Amino acid sequence: MGRYYSGDIEGKFWFGLQPSDAANRFGGEESFPQHIDYYFSEDDLEDVSKEINEIIANLGDKKEIIDNFFKDRASYKDSDLEAIGIHENDMSEYADLKLGIKIRDCIKEKGHCEFQAEI
């Protein structure tokens, strides 16, 4: 069973790595029924882009290693990642990076980004 987000962008949170409130790090507005509602406007684009750049800087060379690792596969085992020097925290950052890029691209395309995240 997974937790999804839907709206202007859609996807699934990475199991065991990414909390439902992962988009908090990019700003936006949130509310709390059975899901978290997020809204990002063009005013948030700079903050979203800044956080994306910080994640990329934090990952350093590991971003390219993870990108290459996932070129030909959709799933992984922790032991496979550990063998190439990638740890759970790196994967959590990478998952958030992918979410942030979706948010950024949606804002650029639509002028806003609105979605719900299951709790």
C-alpha cells in the first residue's frame, strides 16, 4: 500500500523514505483533513528552485550515481544501493528532489501547482 499525491501533479511517495508532508520543504500552504492540500503559485517558484538547488548541492556526486542506478530499473534493494555508497538519507533527499522538480515544472507550465497528499 502506498501514499499518493494528486492534483496538478501526481505521484507516489517513496515507501519508507518520504513522508506525506515532504512538500513542506518547498513552501506552499497546507491544511489537515485526511490529506494535505498544497498550493504553490508563481510567487513560490524562487523558493522551490532554491530548495531544489540545495538538495542537488547536498547530494553532490551521489545525484549522478543515483540517476545512473535508476536508468534501467524502477525498484531497488537497500543492499544494492549500499554497495555503491548510497544510504537511506541520500534516497530520501533524492525522492524529495524528484517531488520538488515536479512542483517547479508544474508552476512553470501552469502558473501554479495544487495537489493533495494522502496522510
